[in-house]
Amino acid sequence: MMKIPILIFIILLFFACSTSSDDSVEENDSSKHTELLRSDSFNENGFNNIKIGDSIDDLESKLKGLKIELDSLPEQEFTNKSFDYFYKIYDRKGEQLATLHLDSLNVKITMLEILSNQLSFDDEIRIGSSLKDIKLRYKISDVYFDYDIGLIVTCDDFGGGFGLDYMGINDINFNFERPNIDSLPDQLEVNKIYINKRR
């Protein structure tokens, strides 16, 4: 009769060890994911050794472990290209981190568009930061509204700008055609970060 309780104990012990091992594997996988984005702070030169002006030839080696997907959109009639090609970058869980936009020959990176709060700009600004955060850190040079990409503020400090979630503007008289920085609420949140040239 003693054999049955001992057998049950051994089975339970086996399952406990197995579960503990699975948790350990998950933790290790998570830490590997973090290492892939250890350059989770980027600057005007780019991230993960990707810089504006780089060729796309060694893109996969620079983004090893991340998913890269080539995509395209029809271009406007007044441009020379029939399609605008870009690379979408995803983490292992499928969240889109960024988009790399290409030149007219589709061989060089011309703009980096950050979409995830996993990445921070200069260790300071990330998706979800406020306009007030930007004002404290950078000198804003211009603000404009584009019907395709939204409300953008550009900065003197680096080649690029920040997309703002304009749904936070409650003023029905706000002039989207001619916005100015003084008319924007400080609590507007960053929803995209653009890097399009080296300083």
C-alpha cells in the first residue's frame, strides 16, 4: 500500500520540476528579447546600428532576431515612384516597433519611424510622452498638420520630429491648416517619432 502514495509523490514532483523548467525557459526567452532591443534608446543616428543613409543590404544581420517585413503603398501621382516601399520591424511577440522608409531607388534608408514605447529617444522621449516633455528637452522649430500623417512638431536639435495625437485637442476653433506651438495643449501625447536626416 505504501507504493501508491510514493508513486503519486514522484509524479507530482516530476510535474513541479517540469513547470519550473518551463518558467525558466520563458524567463530566458524574455531576457533574449530584451537583449535584442538593448539599444532600446536610439538617437538621431538610428538604432540597432541602423542609420539614415544606410544600405538595406545587411538589414537582416543588423536586426537579427527581429521580424522584418517588406511592404508598399501606392505613391501620389506627382512623385516619380509608382509605389512607396518600406520595411516594418516587429518584435518576437508581433508588436510593430518601427518602419524604415526607403529612397526612390529602394536601396537606402531615408527615414526611421518609431511606433512602439519599447524604444526611447535619447533615453528621454518615447511613445506616450507628452508635448510638455518635448518642450522641456528640445527646441521646437515648427509645427504642421498633414492629412496623411497628422500633427507633427519638428525640432532644431535633431533631424526629425514627433507625431502628436491631435484627438486630444478639444478646441473646435483650432486651426489645423495653420497650427502654432502656443495653441497646442501640453498634454498631447507622442504617437510617432521620426528621424529623417543626420544632424
